[in-house]
Amino acid sequence: MIAVRRYLLALLLPLLTPLAHGEIPLLKPKADPPRISAAATASDPRARAEAQLAEARRQQEAGQIEDGRATSAPGLSATDRQRLLGRLVVAYSEYLKQIEELENQKKSQNDDKRVQGLLATFASAPPYSALQVDTLRDSYDTGKERLQNLLSTERALQTLKVGRIDAQRRAAEAVRLAEDRLARARGRDEIEKERLNRELALLRKQLAEAELANIGLGAERMALEIKGRQALNGEMESLLARVLPEQRLSKEELEQQQSALRKELNKVAADIDSTVAANTRRVKERERLAKIVAKTDSSAADAARLQLLDERLESDRVELLTLTWMQTLLQTASDAWAQRYVGLHSDDAASRQSVLAWLTRMREDLNSRKQIVDQLLQTAHVAVREQELRLASGTLDSTATAQQTAILDVLKERVRAFQRVERGSSRLQRQLERWLGDFGFQGKGAGSTDWQLVLVQLTQTLKGIWNFEMFAVEDSTLIDGKTVTVTYGVTVGKSIGALFLFLIGYWLFARLSRRMQGLLVSRFGVNQQVASVIRRWSMIALAVVLIIFVLNLARIPLTAFAFLGGALAIGIGFGTQTIIKNVISGIIILFERKIRVGDIIALGGMTGHVVAVDLRASTVRGFDGVEALVPNSSFLENQVINWTYSNPRIRREVRVGIAYGSPVRQAAEIIGGCAADHGQVLKDPPPEVFFEDFADSALLMVLVFWVELGENLVARRVDSDLRYAIEKRLAAAGIQIPFPQRDVHLEVPRPLPVRIEPAPGN
């Protein structure tokens, strides 16, 4: 028995030894993931990648043969390993492809023959063809867009690289965990399961390493291409700065561009004609279908055809709209080329500024129209997406699907129509932006600043306002028996110029008229009021003559204002009736001279001197120094007292009361003597004293005297002086001026009762 046991142990020992290392030779497991020696890795990346690719393909082919065999490890799919191997094959293939592209890029770096040939075109002496400069700028713009895309891709690769590094770290941790679980596994099924898990973890790790290597190689290739593109763009940018001020557009090149634009215009016109013809046929077809659908026995197919026809008619409308816009764009492009020709061949600053302003205005128009096109295009895209969702819902039968598919095609036609306009607008807008920058140059390589663009645009705007034609009039003239009609445009500039000339002339005439008034008064002894009237009417006549002269000088016929007659009559009748009434009243006052400067008048409770008589209102300064503007119509509509109209003499009265019993004759003589002694009391007629009345408390005497009103006379002061003198002389003569007195008579039929009461508080 001992000898038998030793024999069996000798047979099992070769099998137990590999079991201790986690291997089961009897299960014949699949080979480990492909690995390459360190020497191959260090020597040649291409050889390493080729070897890894070959090994991965071999493992993939071997796995495909064994996929039919059932695995004893539950929960694991036989396709997981094949899927990972397939991804490894793709990753290694991509790595080899990138290595090849990187090598080719290093060999042909900056070796763009087209660009290099274009750069060689400008090696000759200036001037340079504007079309070749446009080609250079197109290449430069393309290079800038390519550089932006490369930089965006590089940033995306850096972000992806961070994620792949994290994935590689997690894959390495998964491998270590799988190896640990395999080392602790017991039993045949468990060991087989953990071995497969370890193999999958190794494949995932190798895949993460391959993807990370691809990302690194791609980033290297991006960096190399970015470096080359930046150098090329810098070279092209410096070349543009040199050749842009020296570009010239020949007459032949201009004709070439305009000929190409005319061909496009003819093509658009032909498209419009064909669209109109097709639309006409569809309109007739719709009318026929509408009659059929209106009947009660119409089918659903007829209604569907009518709906599709309506959509096509709407598409025709959109097509005609966009074609019309294309015509406008092409015509604008032709005009823009002509403006560019003028700007490049003109040395006049005003002409260049005019071209710059025109291009700026066209750019703004394009921007506003482009916003409309973008909105319409977005709406068309939304309609297409909604129709696609309707088709993708799966609720339509075959007939409805066919109809909705046709409608979808019609909606896509609208999108293409708007896209055509959008591309044309963008192309023209890019050209205008370029040319605006070109015409901003002042000398060699100096660019225009923003304030210059604003100044030019403001100048052109003001010029447009100045030349804006408000209306046009026709003037007929008889020449050699024939009536010749000439049309004159009345612009804002003409109107402002005429107004400016009128103001200057009126100011000059006003100065001359004031000097003339002074001469009339000082040398010819004309009354101040008369001289003022002469000056005013002279100014009115000169103003009328000046208006006619200025209008003729500005070539504005008087017939231009004929159309204003009705509106002016309405304005006079309603809006300006008060002003006109006062002006007419002022004219009447100036003619009649019932009220003149210097007169003392009383009107509406106010008394004072007339300071000025104008056309609309007169100025009256009261005795209290307050000046009032009185409308002239008030002098004609109300009762006016003119103290100095025909005679400046006025009669004044001073009343004095003396005590009863006083000598009346003596008092009268004293009062009359006071008036006679006053220097401003007139002697003719002489002052008089009247015994007016027996008053309650005094004998009433009245002094009547005359004074001559003037600027140096204040009637109230004369009255006051007389009262002072009368009071003094009457007092010296012993004649009293009594105060009011009352006599009280008390009649008592019986004695009054008398009662004595104590004082309060006692």
C-alpha cells in the first residue's frame, strides 16, 4: 500500500505544481493578451505597433474559432474578449495611420505648392492685381479658419487625454485586483472565471494604453501642423500688409467681374421666369383641384394632392422672394465693384470718403437684411425638423408617408433657397468688410481708424440731408413763342441757404434803418414817432424785396409756395387769428396815430406813458414804473383815454375845507395865490377857486388849475406841492382846516337811575 501511494504521488506532482501558481493546464486556457518585448518597444514605434496589431489579429482569429465552445464561467460573454480585441485592432491600425501621417507631415511641412506659388506671384514690383490680392486673402482666411479648427481640436485632445489617463489608471487597478482574485481562487470553475476576468482586464488596460498613445500622437501631429500653419499665416499676413496698399483694379478686371455678375443675373432672371411659369401652372391646377375637393364625392387623395400643391405654391413664393433678393445682391455687388474701382484709382480724399461711405451704407443694409434671412432660414429649419419628426413617429400608412415625404422635400427646397441668399449675403458682406479696410488706408500701410469711418459716415449722412429734395416745382417760361417748362427741386440745403442769406440781409438792413431813423430825427427834424413808423415800414418793404431776391438767387421759384396757400389760409384762419388780429391792429394804430409814443393813456384801470408801439403789442409804462405789454387789438376794441392826444394840457382840482366862521374871500385869495405862485401851473387859463359846498364839518373850497403833461411833470407832485403851500398859508392867516365834528343832543324825560356797585374782588 505504501508503494502504491508513492507511485500515485509521483504521477500527480507535475499537475499540482502549476496549480500552486494559479494555472490549470488541463483546462487549456486561452493565451494572454498580446505583448511585445521591451527591445522592440524601445527600438521602433512602428515595428512595435505592427507587431501588436499582428498579435491582436491572431488572437482575434483564434478567438473566433473557439467562440463555438461553451465556457464554464457563468456570467461572462464570449464576445467581450472579441469586442476588446476588435477595438485593439482598430486602435493599433489608427496608430500606424497616424505615424504615417506624422512622417509625411514632417517631410512636407509648409510645402503647400499652391500657397507658395501664390506667394511667389507678389515677388515682382508693385502695383499688384486686386484679383490676385483677393485670392491671397481667401487663402489667408482659409488658413485662419484651419488654424482655429486645429487649436480647438488640440484643446479637445488635451481634455480627452486627461480622461484617457484616468481610464488607464482605473484599468491598471482592475488588472491588479483581477490578479489578486486569481491568486486567491480555489476550485476549477472559480479559477477559470478569474483567469478570464484577468484576461479581460489586461485587454482593457492595453486598449486604454493604445488609445492614450493615439491621443498623444494626434496631439503631436496637431502641434506640428499648428506650428506650420502659424508660420505660414504670419508670412501671408506680412505679405498682405505689404501688397494691400499697392493693389490696383484694372478696367479689364472690372469688366471681367461685372461680366460674371451679369451672367449670374441672367441666370437668376431665367430662374425667375421658369419659377413664374411653373407657379402659373400650379395655380391653374390648384383651382381645378379646389373645385373637385369642394364637391361632396371628392376623395382623400384629392385633398392630399391639394395640400401638397399648396405647399408647392408657398415654396414658389419663397423661391421668387429669394431670387429677387439675389438679383438685388448681384446688382449691389456690381455697383460695389464699380465703387472699388473708383476708390482704387482716385487720389481725391473726398472721392475715397464717398466710396467709403457708400460701402458702409451697403454693409449696414446687408446686415439688416441678413438678420431677416437668418430668421426665415431658422423658421424653415424648424418646419423641416417638425416634418421629419412627423415621419419618424411611425403612425402613418404608406400613402400618407409618401405624401409627407413629398412635403418634406418641398420644405427642404425652401431651406436651400434661403441658404442660397444667406451664402450670397455672407460673400458680399465679407468683400465689403475687406474693401472698407482697404479704403481706410492713408499712405503706405496706415489703416483708417474707427473715428474716421464715423466721421465719413456722418459727413455723408449730413450731405444726404442737405441734398434731400423736399418737393419739386415746375416753372413755365415763354421763349420764342414756345412754352418751356423747367422743373426745380427744392432741397433742404437750398432752404437753409436761403434762410441764412435772408437773416444776414435782414440784420444789415436793420442796422441801416436804425441809422436812417437817427438821421431823420437829428438832421431833418422829423418827429421820433414818425421816424419810427418810417423805419418800420421801410423794414417791411425791404424784407419783402429781400425774400424775392434770396429766392431768385437760390433758384427757388415763387411758385414753389403756391401749394402752401390752402394750408396757410387754414393756419391764418384758425391757428394765428389772434396774432394776425393784433398785427392788423398795430398797422391801423401806426397809420391813424391815435396812440403815439409818449402819450399818457388810461386803459383797463392802468394809466401811464406809451413807451413803444410795435406791430403786435404796445408797451405802456405806468406811473409806478411797471411796464405792461398791451395787445394792439385792445386799443381798438376797448375805450382808451388818451390824456395827450390833441392837447397835453389837463385840468386838475384840489379840494380844501375851512372851518365855519372863517373869512371865505380871504381863504379863496390865499388858495388862488398858492396856485399862481407854482411854476408848473399854467397862467392861461388862470387858476380859479370856487366855493363848492357847505359840508358837514367845513366850508368846501375847490382850486381848479391847468398843467401841461410831459416827461418832466408828475401831476400828483403838483397837487402835493399846492396842498403843502395852502396848509402853510392858511395856518399863517389863522384860518383853520377843521376835522369832522358831531353834535350830540341828549333828551331825558325823567331822571336817570344811578346805582353804585362795589368793584370786582371787594
